[in-house]
Amino acid sequence: QVHLVESGGGLVQPGGSLRLSCAVSGSVDSMNAFALVRWYRQVPGRQREMVASLTNTGYTTYGDSVKGRFTISRDYALNTFYLQMNSLKPEDTNVYYCYVLAVGGGSTWGQGTQVAVST
């Protein structure tokens, strides 16, 4: 069983930056076990939105609203992947979730971390 733990959320002013982390543990030897890793966000009552995606071949995809501001990356040595968020806007306020899809097909979600962008 795979476990994901997000961290790094918090309150930031508009224009500021945050880096979210997703630590992977459990029945996985390395990040190579995942076909892709993603970040999603969701406001209660609304559909979950894909923010950023990174495949095991290094291909990245971003949601239109975050292109040029957010960057997804991974650290194989730490079994962790990240979401660097720059030039944050009030509309980026959300609960952010990490997600992994294993090469074998199983998927796992993290518990979520709150990001609030406000003066």
C-alpha cells in the first residue's frame, strides 16, 4: 500500500510563493514505480481540477490557469515530488491534493493541504 503525505500549504499574500511537497512511502521502492504523479486542487462543492502532471518519462502538463507560474518536479532520492507555486493569486486558494498512478495501474491520493492566498 502506498501512502502520500502533503505538506507546505499555508497563507500567502498575492504575488507570493509556496512549495508543496508530497512524500511517498509504503510498498514502493522508488518513484520509478509510478507512471505519473500529479497535483490537483478542489474547492468544496466544485469539481477537482488537475493542476500539474509529470510522467515517468519527464513529460509535464499544466492546467491553463497555472501555466508559467507553477512547476512540478520530483526527487527520486527523497521519494518526494513537489509543486512550486509562484505569482500566487487569490483564485489559487484551494485544497491541493497529490496523486500517483502506479505502473501497474493502482492509484493513490494524498489527504490534501490548504493553500490560501489573501491580503
